[in-house]
Amino acid sequence: MNRMNFQAIILAAGQGTRMRSKLPKVLHKVCGQTLIHRSILAVKSAGVGLVTVVVGTGRNLVEAEIARHGFSGVDSAHQVSQLGTGDAAKAALPQVKSKNLIILPGDVPLLSATDISQAIELYNSQGPDLLFISFKPEEVHGFGRVVRNESGEVQSICEEKDCSAEQKKIREVNAGIYICSKTFLVDALESLNTDNAQGEFYLTDIVSYAKATGKKIEAFCAPSPLSLAGANSRKDLSVLEAIRRRQIVEELMDKGVGFEDSNQVYIDEGVVIEPECFIGAGTRLQGETTLAEGVQVEGETLIRNTKIGSGTHVKLGSVFEESEIGKDCSVGPFAHLRPGSKLGNNVKVGNFVETKKTILHDGVKAGHVSYLGDAEIHPEANIGAGTIICNYDGKNKHQTVIGKGAFIGSNSCLVAPVKIGDDAYIGAGSTITKKVPDRALGLGRARQTNKDDWSK
Ligand code: UD1
Ligand code: CA
């Protein structure tokens, strides 16, 4: 059976009370990705064609997050009041177009495409009316228990709050992932009631419904319990974050990336790092960041949504945001590339240099203590220590252009809009407010006078 004939229903309308947060639970993150984004990615990567996300608490925020990623075949259904997981699944029914369904919670962040694929394969090969995934975690607290009879046949799922002391001892628990046909689900949901400890419509009761109506049930006890754990509290989230963070680093080491201390780096899901890179302790790599082969990153550095070319050396304590750096550059220590900074190849940006919406073409050097904003600096120009581009007049930002091979003397202020010509020179300590032609020397400072024997 083609996976495209499956539709996923992701339950994401709950309040997430145990998070103690104003943010809806599924908008909390693991390794830089929201729980809802991770759930959608997992089902989509497993080849599921259509996805309906059931939203409720913080509906607008959750829908905005889904839309932000521009998935195709993903829509949302509204659960008006949070009456339980069974009611949530019901809310999705009007949007179900496929014959086969996989229903899963939106708060299982380590769930992988492989887990989902395996369950679908099993459903296709065994042909039960209802398949659900169970597992045996170290800590069973909070999970629904899988109740079996003496011959091992599944009877029901019992929520912890409804369990007898004997049932609480059961080690096999419900992962909250079910596969069945639309026809089965419609009938099963019809049978639910709120006759339980929490007064909710439990989706788990579709299992006892299947049993009572003589349907074939398959409980797939997954061998890798780690990926099925739910994130109900901030503590759960931090445990799962640590597991995934470690997996990411290990996958990178297997590919040939080196680490000074692999336990002291924070690398988001989706960051691309090529072989022969070396990452120092205390590095945070976030969002859509790419490091080409052989990039060296010294520690205590934050790099967000930035692309770095091969052989570039990033020195201690730097911060880059939404920027692009070419090959064989040297940046830092303590450099700050703000959004829209673009460095060509062989560029040098030294300590306490801040750039914003500025292009530094090949071979440009800005070694020390500068602010370079809203500027284009052509190849091989040299920016002296303490150069400040005065890009803001209190109301508007203006553009500065520095020509090829220009030399800006130390402690100069370039008042924008202004243009410095190719191979032009600016005398140290100048305040430049007018265009400097190609090859000219621009001076804008008081001439030095010496008073003889003044100290007397
Ligand atoms: C649920 C299962 C439990 C299982 C566990 C696995 C039920 C009754 N219990 O418990 O057997 O072991 O998952 O992780 O299903 N939601 C809605 N609308 C609601 C209530 C919940 O959309 O009215 C969503 C939540 O946003 C969440 C998911 O359903 O993503 C699961 O709800 P949650 O309250 O976390 O259920 P658990 O107590 O973890
Ligand atoms: Ca949960």
C-alpha cells in the first residue's frame, strides 16, 4: 500500500498545563525546532501524504508556526474545547480524505520517520483493524498501561489515573500512536464516553472498543523506547533535548567533524557541518547555518543562520547573525556580524569589529575596533583601527562606498552618505563628509601646531 494513501492526524490542541508556560506546549523547542514542526517533519519524511493538525490552545500561534514552514498537504482542524484526546481526533474527521489514518500526539519530539515507517509497514503486512505502538520505558509514570490477558492478548489501555494498584505495575505503556482505517475510527470514536477519572474522551478507549467488537488488534512494542517519550513538562523537555543534542553531535563526529569537547556544544537540528571542521567548546550553531569543509570555530561563539566558506577561521567569542562569510577568512576574536553582513574570500575582521548590512569584498581588512554599517567595501581596502561609519543621522540610515584598495587611516569617521574612491587615502583622525576622488588623499582634521617651551 502506498504511504501517500495515509493521512496523519497530529493532536496538538492541548493546554500543556504541566509545562507551566503561556506558550502552547507544541511551540516549545527541542534542538531549535518546535515540537509541532518536528512531528510534521517525522510523518512527512515517512512519506505520509496528508497531515491534519488538531489545534485549540494558542490556535493562531500554532497555525502560524505550521504556515511558516510552507509544507504541502498540511492543514489544521479546530478542537473548540479540550475535552480529551478522543474528542481531538473527532475534530479532525471532517478533514479526513484518505482511507488509512495514523494518529499521533504532537508532543513526542524524538519520534523518527523510521518509527512511523516501521509501524505503517507492519499495519500493511499484518492487516489488523487497529495497530498501536507500545514501549517499555524505564519510568512508566504518567503513561497509559497496556492491559493484556493471560494469553498475552491486548484487552485495553488503562490511563494511570484509572489504574488499580496491580495495573500500575505494568511495564508496557501506550505511545499514543495508532493506525487504523477511517471507517474503524469513525465507529470507535462514536462509542467513547467520559466515564473515567479525568472525565475526558480518551482516544485510548478505541482499543477496548476494538476488543469488544471482535476486531483484530496489533500492539507493536517498539524496541527503541527513547524516541517515544512524550514531553509533558520542562523537565521532560530538557531530558529529550539532551538526548537529541548528543545524537546530533555523534552523527557529526561519524561524518568527520571534530570537537574540542563534544559535551559543550549546542547544535540545532538541520545545521550542516562538513568534514574536517573543528568546533570549540561553548559554540552554539543555530537555524540555517552551514559550515563548509575545514572551518575552524574557536569556542564561546554564537552563529545563527549564517553560511561560512571552507577554510575560514572563526576566533573566540564571536557572534554572527544572518550573515555570509566566504573562504579562508579570519573573523574575531570578539567580532559581531549583524544581519546582512557579507564577507568575500580572504577577508579579515578582527577584534571588536561590528558590521551590519555591509559587504566586505575579497581581501578587505578591518582588524580592530570598528563599526561598519550600511556599506560596500571593495576588494583589498584596508580599514584602520577605530574607523567608524556614521550611517545614521538620527532619522535615516545612509550608504557608504569605499573603493578598491582604499586605505582608511585610524580613528576616522566616515559620515554617510559618502564615497571614498579607488586607491584613495584618508588621513588618520579625519572626519570625512564629502566624496574623496580615486587616488586622492582626504584629510579632515585640525593641523597640528607645536608651542615651543610651553611647559615652562
Ligand atoms: C496520552 C495517552 C496515554 C499515553 C501518552 C503517550 C490518552 C488519554 N492518553 O497521555 O495513554 O501513554 O499520551 O505520550 O490519550 N490533546 C488535544 N486535545 C485534548 C487533549 C490532548 O489535542 O483535548 C493533545 C495534546 O496537545 C497532546 C496529545 O493530545 O499533544 C496528548 O495529550 P496529553 O495530555 O499530553 O496526553 P498524556 O497524558 O501524555
Ligand atoms: Ca503527552
